[in-house]
Amino acid sequence: MSKALSIFLPFLTLQTLICLSQSTKFDMSGWTSIDYGINDMRWEGMLLWDVDSNYTQTRSNKLVQKETIRDEFNTLRFFPNSTQDNCYIVPAKAAIIRHIIWAGFYYGNYDGLSSPPTFNILINDVKWTTINKSKNNGEPFYEEIMYEKNGSGFFKICLEEIKDGGVPFINLLEAVVLWDKLYSQMESNATYNLVTRTNLGGELTNRILNYYFQSQIAQTHTFIL
């Protein structure tokens, strides 16, 4: 894939999702948005943020000490018991379906220790990425992945504790069903991981983005067995 196409396709996907979500005729039922730590469901425009207690029974909630302009980053769930299954089961409407998934993280010194943890995120028991102490200089950030599942009517997101890494936490999770014509080259049970995205004029509040140009664009493709 060419460099230009590698940059353009993720941008086009994001802009398509934003435009569709703003349309009053768009069906939002394929969106799952979980705001970790809130007590009640809340609406943000047409988007319904759900409570995470509907997806797991393992959690403790906290408010961050340093709030942000995004409400969904101001609460979190942390998982101090390493012997428990720190996983969220996210339903899907069909056995074969393609999602774009965002997991949001903001430490915000919620525990007063001034020491962000390091831990792994897994999707269906396969490592997605590692959240480390230096990620985004302590500011809110997203991890993003595209995933095509084949099999059961759900997928599982887990937070895995690393030895001496501290207590895993998460602020938000969003899973959006993609139009089946987008990324149609994906194979079943495979993932595409975001390398970078450049804002070419969208509103600042749409997503938290990094403003830089990366000269080398790489593509990752992980098969889930």
C-alpha cells in the first residue's frame, strides 16, 4: 500500500463515521460506548454512553484528580485484584462483523501516587498493545484498532497486569460497526492497528489527535488464531 493511501484511508474512515453520526437518519444501534465509572447512562448528542456494570462485575471506580474537557475521561475503573478476570464482553449483532474500536486512557493521578501504571490490553485473549507510563506525557489518549471477528456474537477486551507494572485502569471503550465496503480486504479474525493520524481540518473536539507528520508509514496485520 502506498504512503498516501496509508494516510488517506484511516482519515477517510474517521470522517465517514463522524459525518454519519451527525446525520439524523443514521442508525446508532451499531455503536457501543462505555463510560467507565459513571453511575447512570448519559446522552451526548445522539451518542448514548452506557455504564460499564452491564459488561463486567470486576471493577472499582474512581474520579480523576485533574479533570479534562471530555467527561468520559473524568471517571475510570481500576482493577486491583490480579487474580480476577479483568475483561469486558462486548456484544456484536452478527457472527462475522467488522469493528473499529477505541479504548481511552487518562491516569489523572486518580490514586494520588503520581505513578501511571504499565499494563497490556488484549482483544479475544490476544495482545492488542501495552499501555506504559510515558504514553502521551500523561495526557488523555486513545488506542485504536480495527478488528474483524468470525465466530461468536461478541468480542472480549481484557486488561492484563504486568509484574511490578501497577494497577490496570480504563476510562472508556467505543466499538463501532464499520460499513462492509470499508477495509473489505481484511481477513476473518484479523486486526489492523493504527500507526498515526493527522488532522486535516476536523474539529478539535472530535478526537484527541497528534499533530505531526510521520515520514515512515507502517502497516501492522495481526492474525488471531
